[in-house]
Amino acid sequence: MSGMWCKETGEKYMIVSIKEDLIVVTDSNIIGKIFSEGNKQLDLTSEFYKGEEMDNLVVKELILGIRHIHLTGKESVAIGVEMDLVDASRILYVENIPHAEVVRG
């Protein structure tokens, strides 16, 4: 299972942090972990990734109004792909954990 489910709606929970014009969305089940592969690393232990649990419907609404988007984890990156913000060929993987960053014009 990738992340926590909301029992009432069946939606996935992600951890969301908003910093001015940046939203950081991370799957809840990988927060606090470090992934390394070659010279690539995802360190999800820092303050940067800490935030509030939100379901994917709320995350999608928040993303609409933000220019810089930082997505880590299968569910989080899937939202970016679903919303046509992330090109699947440009996703970075570290230990099979997807990561994508978006800057909208």
C-alpha cells in the first residue's frame, strides 16, 4: 500500500507543505526516509517535507494556484501526471521512488 487511505472518501493522503509560491507534496508512507541510488538521493527527513496530511482532492485544488510544484512518491507524482503537469518521461527515480518538479509559466 502506498500511503494512507481516507476511510470516508477512499482518497489517498499525502503530506503537503506550502511555502509561498511552492507546494511540496509527498506520499505519507515515505516521509522520514532516505533513498539513495548512485549519486542521487532523496532525503525526506528534513523540515522541507514536513506538513499536513491532505487527501488527493484537496491537493489537486491547491496545486491549481501554485507556480512551483515538488512531488515525491507514487501517489503524489501520479497527481502531477494526471493533471498534465508532469511529463512521465522526465520523472526521476531513486530506489524506485518517483520524484518530479514543475515550474509553471
